[in-house]
Amino acid sequence: MEKRIEPTIPLQLWYLTIKNFKSKIREFGQLIWIFGYPLVFLFLFKFAYGQAIWEVMAPGVIILGPVVLISQLAGHFAEEKESGTLQRLITTPVSRQSILLSGLFSQLIVAAIQIVLMLLLSFLFQADIHPNAN
């Protein structure tokens, strides 16, 4: 009889993180919200207020995106509960800690992509961001 090997917690966490990340990028509306929301602020401050205001506001706009994503974590778990996915996950041998951390890590992956995109666009729009500014 073959012995079944259960995946370890980091492996379970990795699989759940990938599942959550895929569910985020599959929906077109989510992609618009994730990347469009900070881009609207980027264009608003750059073109509506000019270069001087843009240089002051660029770091705040870069941080704004991940902060919004953190608030979407609750919405993600509400959608999983509504669809029944969360109930099925709880009945599997996956810890609740892994379920929560996988949601957080998938949000962090999206936030990292968003920050890199915003930094590249800030560089293209010639924002002179000083690291020692308050």
C-alpha cells in the first residue's frame, strides 16, 4: 500500500497564494481597479496640477495603491465565503493561518507589481523624488 505524503504548510501556503492571485487577475474589473485606480491619481496630479505638485504627491500616490489593496483583502474573503470556497477550504487539512496568510501574500504580490509600475511611470513622468524628504 502506497503511503500518501501530505504537503507541508509552506507548500500549502504557496498553492493557496497562487490560487488567490489567479482569481484576482482573472477578472477584468479587478485588473482595472488594481491598476487603474492609482493610475488615475497619477495622471490627475501630473497633468491637472503640474510638475511641482506632482513631485510632492508622487510618493503618496505610489503608497496609495497598496493601501487600497489591503482593504480589498476583506472583500476577497467575503467573495470566497459567498461562493463556498472558504467553507470547502476549512474542511481540508489546511490551517486557518495558511488560508489567511495566502490571501495576504497574494495581495502583497499584486501590491509589489503595482509599486513597480508606479515607480516606472513616475520615472517616465520625471518625478524628482527625494529619499530624505519628509
